[in-house]
Amino acid sequence: MKLTFEVPNDVAADVEAQAAARGQSVDAYLASVVQERVAAEKSAQPEKPWMRFAGMFKDYPEDTRRINEAIEEEFERIHPEDWR
């Protein structure tokens, strides 16, 4: 697949220098960098899909407290149909 994108001039110069230092073309170097990044992000994803939501409410402590209280309150209730 062929992709076209723009990078800032200073980054482009670094890319060219890194590729030359490794004896690679810029295309080959960028392909390897992208492959490494994609592989790293894939391996960093949690096994359980719902885990990606862990910590989402850390910036909302009041909402988190209310949600936790509602959960606790519900678990404290005994529903008559549960005893049948």
C-alpha cells in the first residue's frame, strides 16, 4: 500500500539521517518504524476489551463516588425473588 503524508522539515531531516545511518532507504526505514509502532500498540492493548475503559472516570471523582455508592446500595438490598 502506498501512503502519502507530510512531516515537519526537522523531522524529515532526522528520518533521512536515521535511514542513512542504518543503510536503508527512507521508505524502508519509515516502513520499519511504522511496523514497530503498530506492533507495540497491538501488544499494549489489554486482553479484555472492556479494560480499555479502566480509569476513564479518574477526572470525575464526584461521578465515580456516586456510581460506587449506587452499586453498593444495590448490592445491600435483598430482593424477595432472590430467596425463592
